[in-house]
Amino acid sequence: MHEPLPSVIILVNGEILVSELEKINKSKEWLETELKKQNVNDSQEVFLAEYWNNKVKFVLKSNKA
């Protein structure tokens, strides 16, 4: 059994961190799809997005998440 990767912050205050997405072999398009799955229409609504254990958690600026 191998250790899970540490969490990676992939979006901060609406800004997508492309270099961090590259570290986890994900694209901006993938992140936009994940946002839509969570009913988030614009990355500007997101304060923070964290990728960990093959899942993304979004913290919205309005604290909906």
C-alpha cells in the first residue's frame, strides 16, 4: 500500500494555478468540468480548490460549499 499524495491547491481566489494542475496531470478544462459538476459557473466564485485523494473540494467565496 502506498502513501496518498499530499493535497494540492489548484485554485486560489478565482485564479487557476496551471502549474499545480500540471503536477497532478490535470488540465484547466478538467477543472472547469469539475466546477460545473458542483454547480459553480465561474472560477471567480471560488476562494480555494484543493485536490486530494482523487477528489476536488471547493470553498466558495460565499461559503456555500
